[in-house]
Amino acid sequence: MRYAMAIDTAKCVGCGDCVVACQTENNVPHGYCRDWIVETVSGSYPNVQIELRSERCNHCDNAPCVRCCPTGASHIVEGGIVMVTHNECIGCGACIESCPYDARYSHPEGYVDKCTFCKHRVDKGQNPACVDVCPTHCLHFGDLDDPNSDVSKALKNRNWKVLAPEAGTKPQLYFLI
Amino acid sequence: MKTRRDFIKISAAGTGAAAIGLHSLKLRGFSLLGDENEQTPASDEEMTPYPTYCEVCFWKCAGWTYVDKKGNIRKVIGNENDPHCNGRLCPRGTGGIGMYYDEDRLKHPLIRETKPDGTQYFRKASWDEALDVIAEKMDKLRKEHGPECLALFSHGTGGKLVSHLVKAYGSPNISAPSFAQCRGPREVGFTATFGEDVMSPERTDIRDTKCLVLIGSHIGENMHNGQIQEMSAALENGATIITVDPRFSTAASHSKYWLPIKPATDMALLLAWMHVIIYENLYDKEYVEKYTFGFDELKEHVKNKTPEWAYGLTTIEPEIIRRTAREMAAASPRVLVHPGRHVTWYGDDTQRSRAIAILNALLGSWGRRGGFYNPESVHVPNYPHPPYPKPKRSWKDAYPPGKYKLVSEVLSTGICDATIPNPDLDCHLRGWIVYGTNLMASLPDQKKTIAAINNLDFLVVIDTMPMDITGYADVVLPECTYLERYDFLRTSPHREPVIALRMPAAKPKYDSKPNWWITKQLANRLGLQDYFQWENIEELLDWQLKKIGSSLDEMKRVGVKKYPREYDDLYNLENLEDFEFNTNTGKIELYSTELEMEGFDPLPNYTRHPEPPEGYYRLNYGRAPMHTFSRTSNNHNLWDLMNENSVWVNPKVADLWEIKNGQYVWLKNQDGIVSSFPIKVRVTERIRWDSVYMVHGFGHTDKKLRRAYGRGASDSELVSKVYLDPVMGGTGMRSNFVTFLKEKPGNNREEVES
């Protein structure tokens, strides 16, 4: 089993609904977020392109945050989800520095926090909150080992890219282009 | 300078906003739960869902408010059975709990008082006292000047209750800025053509269209939920999107064609499109033959409106005009030239909406799949009440006889006109109730609004937040938020007739009250209790629901209920069915006999609009997906997604002015009005060099909005020049021009500390 997410940049309108849904689902504290929107503009008027991306932890196969964690608080669970055990985390911040995606933040209560792919929902067979709220249906989640999962189907007929492939992290967020 | 109604900042004790600078390109999230914060995600099974429908915007998506075992509202999730949202709320709906948890909410009734030294302030009052004061003022007004001297401005569901009260009281002056400042020209233009208007939610069949044409309509930035979902579905199905916008909008970025039009020239493009479609014989001949009136006149009218003619005006190349016209025709009848929503731009907006309607008629899209469907709503009977008294005069008496005959709703700016005394006209309004709309931001020409307010005997504001308008009130009533109250059923038309229930998920916070209670209390005090014969709104809702084969109990369980269609088909002209349109000729009027009779152009003409003076740029404004008007800027969740607006400036212009990305500037308009606050510059290739762009609804002046105060600039205060639509009184607001001030200007705002 390998959980992954595909983000359709041809559909995303950058509304930030995924960010708000994550906050209310996961009680992300004031001033922090587990997912965010990136807008990149290229070209010059009137030949302009925009790419809008909903980003979060890439739940990498080769996760530097897990490798550098001195206490083992950062770890990988079944399905490849990278998790942080809050009461084992000493808040040293090594993982924050090591992440090429800037996906982690220091929680005011002293531990490091980030996207869990809404494991508490996924365990019950639900989608992450961001996926279920997206008005454009631009987020696809599921098991890459299951050819009928949403994410497998989304990746099948489209070109995609990952972010910072040169980092060698084998990220599991796929951006449909 | 002091006026008789000084602007009062609701609390003198309020401290400045705690500025939390956190901004990169990332949209950072905020939790709302404050000291009730819980670290573990709430499991849905451990919570109780209560049905509601959203009130953060007019789309009114139905959802479920989840409440945990401690009684805390944790989240709002869309109702899967609701066609407005299909189970997915937009960021504002998802962040709607921010409205409930906002610490800056109006907490108690407030009454304006004057100290012996003349300073005015708000005194905290009990509900009984505040309601007594309002009833006394309304009674006095009714006795001394007649009930027609009262006017209501309203926005949102609760406005229906205040409307009922105002009608029972005897006044016809019930207005909403959503007409004259927003969709009015579209409704009048489409009604003149098809005999019916576009309605809300719009009857646009985006889901099934093969070609969607957006003219200045930035779906995706305006978060009209159902439309965004359908646009995404249409993209998935391979539909062509053609976006006409001087700005590279999000919709433009998802479009096959982006036409970066010179602002204020849309009419020329529309006429050229008609020219191509008619003279290349691309129109739907059977449809035009069977349903329309005035085709020959139209053909002659657009004879010289060639793409080459339009090129010089619009800067859109003739070949692109032809190619896009052919794309539309190839998709016909499953093509949709979207009527837009906020269309009060240049003062000839009814005529531009007419041109859009005509283009749709030529393409045969009205009443067709992928074009405009035929919506239907559930008829919910009114709870019995005596007939409303017949008013003897109205706001229209403030104008010469015969003016605005085609106006189908009350003009909010007309209410202002009818309040400012004029020796030649019957301007008689003396009391206003303002419900759920921040007039300082929703009406243009603030000077005029303030002049009208200063002529009032009384101004009552009912709201949940201390918006800028509340500072002008004599009495402020704090309504509880939509998550804490019942309201009338939602009955908006859709493909399937559908109703939705809103019920409270928590008790009202602070000393706030639901509007049904407020209006009933006022009615009792005014001797109008016969109009409110129900004990409480649950009794009213249950009575109504039982009349349509449901009950309050059932609706509490399901939230949304669909009914079978009773009338015509959804696509009632799909197979050229016989149909009589509600126009003078019974046909779709390409040539409008109604407009002709009233002395207006029966066929739309291109009008040249003012151009920016040297060193000035056209001020365009629009929406951000995470905010609604000016009402959400203090909502903690949404504030953190976007906590100020910026002014978009083309890099060439930025170079010329030596302005850098991220720098703050003040904007000064053609009338010398300078923005109260500085605004951050966004240097971007997404905007033309002859215009600037900003998101509406920022630059709040009330310090009591601790997060929103002073953040960004208000487009509304820079819209001092209004071009009135002669057909329906719409306020064209997009011929205002601004320039940049890099230094803080002298204080141009009159401030009265309290």
C-alpha cells in the first residue's frame, strides 16, 4: 500500500479551501498551516501563464526528515504516511531544516507538526479533509498500488511532475500538468 | 468638522490589531478555536451535525455544522444532497465558523448618546430599551410623516424578515445594493430580451456547456460555488473557455482563449462577434426564425461592426475575434455567453447585458442544454397575515415622473436621493434600517451616502459585526450569526426544486439575538403583531413545511429536500417547442420594443467611455475567493488566508513610477480623493498597463474590527465618480482613475474621536 496525492493544476483556482478545511479538521493553531497555495506567474503580458498548486508534506519514500530525527519521533507508518509522535518530539527543528518542501512548522506547544494525510480519516476509509472539500475536484488521493484508486486513475492519462526531484526524496505528491 | 451624526468608533477601549506578519506566497492557516482549542482532530462520529445553509455569501450552500460533546462548533461541511454545493463548501463556507468565533462581534445593543460637551458615544443598552427606542422613533415617523418615509437596505436571508416588517409598517422602500450596484443591468437587459431574468443562483448550464464565454466574469476568484464546480467539470469534459478580461484572471489562465481587452470596450467586441456570427451565417437559423423578433434590424445594425472596426477599439486582433466567434458557433446551442453578476461598470450596462443576451439568442442557447436552463423553485406558502397596507408614495417620487419605469427593484442609490432634500422633488425619507450590508463599502460615492445619513431622523443598523456603517447608527442591534439561528427556508430556484433548512448549532453568543425574534419584538411594539402570529420561528417553519409535505423534524434530519419538477422541462426549448416569451411581441426581442417605447436604443450601440488622464490608471476591482464583499475581512480564518488587498501594477508602469513589489503606496483618484490607508503594490504581468486592479472590501475604518482595521485600501472610497445607467439607475463604477502617492499624504479623513 502506498498513499499518494495528485493535484490537478489545470483545475486548481487557488481558493485556499484546502487550507481552511485542514485548519478546522486538524485544529491547526493560529498563524500556522499544514497545506498552502503557491502561485507562479511566468511570461509577460499578454503572453502569461499561471500555475496554481495546493502543496503540503510530500510523504517522501526517502524522507530526510525521518532520517535526521534524533529521537525517532518522525517516522513512516503503513501506506508511507510520514508522521510525528508529538510526545517523542523534542522540537529540535532538524527535520524542518532538512525538508526541501518547507512542509513542517514548529507548533507553539514545542513539537513539530505537519500534514498527516488526515490519517485519522484515511484509517476509516475517508479522504483527507482537503480532498473532500475542494470545489474544483482538483485533489485526488488513494493507494498507488490499487489501479482503481482515484490517484492511480488520475495519474494514468495525464502528464505530471513532482517538486524538487533533484533532492532525491521520492516525493508522493504528483502535480498534474 | 462635526456633523449631527458623528461617526462613532464602536468602542473607545479597543486596542489596535495584533499584527502577525506571516506572509510569503503561502496562504497560512489559522485555527479559530481560541482557548477551546483541542489538539486532537475531532472525529465525526463523536460530534452532532446540525443542518444549516451558509450566509457568508448569497450562494447559500447547505451544510452541516458539527458540534463536539462540549458544545463547541468545530467545522461546517457541505451537504452532499444540495445542488448549490454538492457536499463541498468554498473557503468562506468552510471558514464560516470564523464569523461565530470572532471576538470583535457586536455583543450588545447600543444607543447613540451625546455628552454635555457635544461628544457622541454609544451606550450599552438592554434589548428592551433599544427596541423601545426604535419602536418609538418608527411610531413617531409613521404618525408625523407617514410610514412611506422609512427605508430598508438589506442583504441576506434575514432581510426577508425585516422586509416583512417594513411592508407591514406600510413602506415600499425596500432595497438591496445587489440590484443597482451589482446584477441589476443584467436582469433588466435579459428581461427586455427573453422576458425573464437570470436569477440567483444563475440559470447557467455550465456543467453541460461545450463553450463558456466569460466577459469580465472571474469565476474562481468570485467563489460562486456551483459555478466553479461546474466550470471545473466542463474543463474536464473538454469544453472551450473564452475569457475576455484586461487582467489575466484565474479563469483566463484556465481558458483556451484569453482576450486581453482594453477596458470599457466590451460592447465593440460583442457587436463584432454578432457581425461575424450573422454575416458568416453561423447563427442558429431555425431558433432565430421561430423565436426571435427584429433579426433584420439587428443584421443591418451590425453591418459595419466588423472585427477590423472593433480591433481599433478593443485591441483584440480581428482574426481572434473571428476565430472565437466560430468556436462559439461550432458549440451552438451548447454555448454559454455568461451574463456575469457584478455588471455595473460604465453606465451603459443594461445595453451591454442586452448585447450578451442577443448573442446568446443568435447562438440558440436560451432554454437549451449547455446554455441557459429553466429553473424551478418550491412554492412555500406564507404564514397567514393581514394584507399589507398600500403605500401612498415611494422613493420614485424623488425623480421626475416616468423616470426608471423599467426598474424592477428599488434602487439603493435612489433611497439616498430620496433622503437628501431637493426643493423641486418629493424627497421624503427620514428613517433607515440597514440590515446586513455595509453601505460604506457597498454603495459608491460615500460623500452622498453620508449626506443622506445626515438628513435622517434615525438610522438603525442590524448586523453581526461592527462594520463601518454601524458607526453612523443611532441604534445598533447585534444579530447572532447564521450558525446560531433559524431563518426562513432557502427556496432558491435550481435544476430541481429544492429547499434547505438553517437551524442553530449553538446558543447565540454574547447578548446577540436572531432576527426573527428582533422583528417580532418590534412588530409587537408597533401594533403589527397580526403580521407575526406565530409564537416562534419553529412554529412558522413547521407550519410551512407541513403544507409542502414535510416537517421541521424531517428537515432537521435531512437539511435539504428535493421535489419533482412541476412545470416545463429543464431545457424547455431543446427541440424548438412552442413557447411564448413574456415580452411585448411574445418573441425573444433582438430588437427591444420595450426599450424603444421608453426612449432608449432598441439595439445596443457602442459608446466611448472616459479614458484615464495622463499619469492615471483605470481602477478595476474584483473578488478574492476567500472573502465576501467587505463582510469577511475580520473573520480569523479568512483573514489569515488574505489579510490585506494589494494593487496590481504592470511592471512597465512600476518601472515608470519607480515602485517596487511589496512597497506601500496611497492611491489618489481623479477627484483628489486619497485612500485612507496605504496599499501594498503587487507588480505583476497579469495586468494591463492602462489599468490597476484591487480586491474589493478592504481598508476598514472601524478600529473595532481589530484584525481588518487599516489593512489594505478601500476601492469604494475611490469610486467617487458614478455613471448612471439611464435605463435602470445602475451605478457604473469602473470609470474611476487612480494615481500613486509614494509619500504619506496629509490627513484627508475627518476623524472624530470618541
